[in-house]
Amino acid sequence: MNEILNKLGLSGVCETFEREKITPDIVSKLSAHEMEMLGISNRTDMMRLRIESNKHGCFKPSKDASLGGAPQFNIPKTVLENLVEKWF
């Protein structure tokens, strides 16, 4: 983690990240408020840190289908078939 922070010019928060045991995998899950509590208040620095941490972490960020695109409805197929049969 220190290597990433130094690369981004954020060496001033290395000790805090080490003390709190923040790893690259954890960075992408931190809120803006939590980042500020760790000493990173600039939104640009937050985003640069998240992007760089994704390159070094073990877990790839997952996509949440509910956050974009057309809405998805989890209606069982049998319910839909019954509605079609009843001319709904």
C-alpha cells in the first residue's frame, strides 16, 4: 500500500493506512467520509487512489446491475405464463 501512496504523492498518509491496515482491496469500498478520516480530502486524490488500488488488488470491482440501464424485475416465469394465459 505504501508503494501506491508514494507513487501518487500521498506519502503523508502512509502511516495512517498502515496503522488502520488498509489494503488495496479495501480502498475501493471506502466512502468519501472514510477517506477524509484517513487524511485524503481531495476528491481527485481519492479517485486516483481507487483506480491505482484496483490495479494492485486481488479482487476486481463487481458491477451492480441495479445501478444502471433498464430496470430488472425478478418475476418468476410461471407467474408471467399464468398472466399471459389469462389475457393480462
